[in-house]
Amino acid sequence: MVGKPRDAEPGRRTGLLRRVVPRIDAVITPQRLRIYPVLLIIAGAVGLIAGSLARTIDPGTQGAFLPDYLAHWTGGRLLLDGADNLYDPAVQSELQGRELRAEVPLAWFVSLPVVAALYAPLALIPYNLSGILWFVLNAALLWWCFLGLRFLAPRLFQNRRTTVLLCALAAPPTFEALGSGQDSAFVLAVWLIGIRLFTHGYPGWAGAVLGQGFTKPQLVLVIPLVLLAARSYKALAAFIVSVGAVAAASLALVGVDGIRQWTAALASPLYMTEVQEGQAWKMTGLPSLLQSLLPPEWGQAVAPVLTLISLPIGAAVLLTVLLRHGATADTATVLIATLATSLTFSPHLATYDAVLFVPVAVYLLDRWPHPGLRVAVVLAFVLMWLVAPLHLAAGMSPWLSALDAPWSALPLAAIWVASLRALRSELPARRPR
């Protein structure tokens, strides 16, 4: 029998994708993209309200209302009381139990000290009232960001404005950001404003705004490398100054010893166990997917390595494509690819921060709509909605443990690949200045 050529199997897989993707894409109709998001928004809103009421009434059993906001509120409160033990989990736990009058799981504040200062005014208010105020502000900022997507996708907004807004509101990261009380909307606003300033010819201001995203360092560390490769020196200088201001403010607030406590908290076994490993199922980045598929006993050794090498690997791929093919890409395309790379290879990208994929998907769908991209977006959407059910199913049997992996990382990575392909598209030359 004559053996098959070596490339026969890859060709068969490619052919299978070419048959399956159009069939899935045929199901993604405009009518379904309006009906299903509405149903999900209603169901999500009911669940969010019911869960929030239950947590407010009985935090001892249900957990804290807006648990991630509780961490930020705690940081602000401790900073007002004195920053000596800002990152001590025991001190934070004692404060949270006293404020909520119940023993609740620790919501550990591990952000930069300057973040605690930003939340300090809200920490002057009793927690539950402060949480309600933060929820309103957070929801308003998210809505403003979604409306601001118009400049990235003018054609989509002209023809499918309601559909785009419904899908963005129904996205799992939107509910996760609101329900947990996370500040992902702030970083989303930073990226959107920065991209818009770049496209309007203000690279210095854009770099300064993007530098404020250093409050979540893992989401902006690729930016200076791209600005350097693009020879956007004005933006790079402004970015460095802006990041320096954030770092200097943190240093002024807690001193050198406080900065050491912060870095020690991030490198501690408790952080690796409780956050990087314990919450891997809630992540959406490729490093988290890889970590979740490895044997548990490898966790302590693998997690720090992935944290160190994941972003450099993603940045290297992006810079290679940019330097070889990006000469024809406009500013927005370069920055969208930078954002997608930062998200895909982030060592810590929980579901709430995946809301930053919304502008990436909207931008690409507006300019390069094709079945593969549409299917990847819908698959990511569905898989993120299934995170909680799959996590519960995985807990029923060791044989189902693979269900606990963050599989949404795969379609999100496909969206990242689409952003790299966009850099090779022939567009009017318009690079950052």
C-alpha cells in the first residue's frame, strides 16, 4: 500500500475547518445576534441582582457583595489608617470581617499602592453604600466605553449599532466586571482614549494616557516595545513619564518598604496557590490554559516561569510581524494588535479583564469580517458563559477535570491571530509619530 504524503493529514484538518466554519457561521444570523443577547442580558441582570442582594443580606454565607471591589475598598481604608501593613492578608481579613460583621473569604488587595489612593475617597463611606456607588460609576463607565466603540467600527455602528451594543452588554466579561466590582472599565477606557488620541494625531497625549494603564501592569507592558519599534519616540517618552508618575506616587505613599511588601505578596506561595492556580479556571489567557492542563504538582514550578516568559513570547511574535509587515498598517491596527497580544499572553487575565477583547473584536469585524473571525468571537462568547457550569461539572469527577481549563483562550487566541494578519493588510500608511 502506498503511504500517504506527510501533508495529507494537515490538509484534511484544514479541509475539515473549511467545511465546519461556514456551517457554524451560517447559524450566526442578525436575528439571533439580537434575540439571544437580550435573553442573556435579562438572565444575567436577574442573577446579578439576586446574587448581590443575597450577599448584602448574608455575607457570612454568600460571601461579600462585589468581592473584588472589597479588596480595593480595603486597600483604600488601610491607606487612610496608615500604610504599614497594606499587603498583610491577616490585617486585610480582620478589617473586612469587622466591616461586614461576618467572616468572609479574603479579598486580597495586591494592586499598586497608588490604586489604594484612588479608592481612598470611596473607603470613607461604609462598605455596602460605597459598593452601590461604585457599581453605578462602573456601569456608567462601561456604557460610555461601549458607545465610544463607534470610532473603531464606523460601518458596524452605522448598520448594526443596536446589535453591537447588545452583544457587548451580554458578554460574560461585562457581567463579571460589574458583579465582582472590578475596575476593568478603567483600563478599557485608557486603551480606547489612547487609541483615539493616536488616530487623531496626538501621540504624546496618547502615550501619557496609555501609561496610566500601569495600574494593571500586565496589560500595558507590551506598549513601549511597540512604540519603540514604530519609532514613535514622542509617545514612548510620554508613556515612560506617565508610568514613572504612577510608580513615583506609589513610592511616595508607602516608601521602599511598602514596595517590597507589594512585590513579596505577588511572589508569595499564597498568591501563586490562591490566585494563579486557584483561579486559573476563571482566566482567559493562553498561559492559564497551559498551566491548567499540566499536572497539579507542577504548579509551583511552572506558574512563575509562565509569568515571566509569556508576555515576552507574545511581544516577540508581534514585533516580528510588525517589523516585517506592519509598514502599511495604520495606527489603530498596530495598537489593536498590541492590545490583543497583551491580553492573549497575559499571565493573569481573569474573565472580567477579557472585556478588553471587545474593541479588538469590533475593530476586526468592521474592517476584515470573515467567517473564521465571526465563529471565533461567538465561540469565545459561548465558552466564557459556560465557565461556571463547566467548573461545577469538573468538580464532580477527576475524569472531567479537563472541563475546568479556560478553553475560551483558544478562540481568543484566534482573534489575536486575526489582529496579526491585519498588520499585513494593505492599508494607507499611517504610523504613530
